[in-house]
Amino acid sequence: MKLLTYKINNFDTPQIGVLQNHLIYNLNYCFGNISLIELIQLEKYQDQVDSCICNENCLKHNIKDITVLPTIPKPTSFRDAYAFRQHVATCRKNRGVDMISEFDEFPVFYFSNHNTMFGDREEIELMPDHFHRLDYELEFAIVIGNGGKNILAKDADKHIAGFCILNDLSARDLQMEEMKLNLGPAKGKDFANVIGPYLVTPDELESKSIDTPFGKKYDLQMSCYVNGELLSKGNAKDMNWSFAEIIERASYGVELFPGDVIGSGTVGTGCLLELNGTEKRDNPEYQERWLKENDVVEMQIEGLGKITNKISKANSDHSILKLKK
């Protein structure tokens, strides 16, 4: 199933629906005033959704007539992991430092801002400081459907409600400045994340799944275009840490809740920081490329659809980069 949160044009109340053949079947018609987080907690909810679709009176919309919202507009939390070794190793090599051995010992993640989620086709207005080496990050994410504490990796895949595309936008000057203090990323990451366009349930990806002793991985092509130009390409199967292993660590001693979002981290070649660094190693005169005002970023992941966002700049001269004591 492809589940989504949306609003009808000129009608501001968020709705939930399921996408089939370019039609959105309104699930609030059958389930009442509930959110996607509440839906995925219902026992055998997919059977109930199927019944709703079969109801000839079910409210339907053409996908062209709705505005897609973030899949989970207000996640209960947002963690972002560091699961692709190629990305980590290349970025460290570009900085002239060795690969850190701890990467291969345990998965890590950081908490980001779960209240700054954007949806497909939504324009993202940023502050001037964000444009100092503004970057995209090509990722995908899971949404927790069944909560739990101390979840073992062997059981963790059962806790995943589905998958969506994630663009973790990053302001590299802010990020690098504050991480010199061995904290963060904070202001370099907390201003915008895109999740969407819908939540794809695991059964839809079963033919692309790869069973491992450490949980499932998925053979899904990933790509990112800026203004129509292909810049990043990778595959989700190259995760060195599975979502099951990440869930095991994330749930150690703490409760995971339905609606928690966990990102994969950036796929290899999946951001400008990595691409620029690689180019400069080969050619010190290379002119770095970063996102700028009016750029359009499009991300595609096989089986998960695509998200497209235009970047705009706020009419402000307020700067925290300049606020120094």
C-alpha cells in the first residue's frame, strides 16, 4: 500500500488516504478523524483499508487535485542514522583522515527536529545562513508502526510500518562550525527535512528485499537531480547497517513509539559535500557546487516514488553566523 497525508485544495484539514492508479481513496471517510500514525496502529488495518477502497461510496480524489503533505507531518521523533560506509569513508578521505574503526562496530544516529518536516512539491523557504554551503542528502526512512523497548534485530523488521524518501537538508557552514565543539549537528540540520511522497508498506517491497542474518535490506535504485541534472546515484542495498540493527540500538533501554521516523543516512555519492570533496582531491582548482536560491531538488527511489522541492530564500538579513562574542 501507498499511504499518504494530504489536503484538498483550498481545504486546510489534513486527510489520510491510499493511492491506487492515480486515485486517492480518502481513509477518513471510513476511519473517522484519525492520523496516519493512528491508522498504522490498528490491528489488521490493511484489511480494513481494502474494505474501504471496495466501498463504492468512498470519497476519491485525482492525485492532481490534492496537495501532498509530509507523510508523517508531526513524527513522534526523528532519528537519522549513518548506515552507508561508502559515504562515511569517502567524506573522511576527502578531509584527509582515516576511516574510523567504530563505524564497523555499531550503528549510530543523531536526533534531529521532528517539527520541521516538508512534503513533496512544497517550496522550502530558508534563512540566509542556510545558503552557506547548502546541501541535500539522499536518504530513505522508515516509520515505526509497532512500538517497543529493547527490540532485538531478529524481531525488528516487524516493527516497521513502511518506507519513504528522505531529504535531510544541511547547512554545512553552520554544521561544521558547531561540530568543532563536539556537539551537533544542530542548527546545521534542524531547519528542513522532506519525507514523502507516501508511506510504502513492506509487502510492496517484498520482491526487492534481501534477507540477511541482521535483518532485511532492499535493492532499490536511488537518485537525486538538481534542476534536472543527475548528481547522485546509489542503491539502498549498500547499507552497511540494516534498519533492524539500527532499531535494536535505538530501542536499547528506551521505548520506540508508532510514528517515530528513522533515516538511513546518506547513500554513497548522495550529497554535495561528498561530491565536492572527491572532485577537489583530484583537482584543487575545482569550483565547489552548492544549492542556491530557486534550485529544484528531485529525489527518486525505486518503489518509493519521488519528491520534488524548490528552494527559496527568506527576506531577512538576520544571521547567527555573525553572532560571535
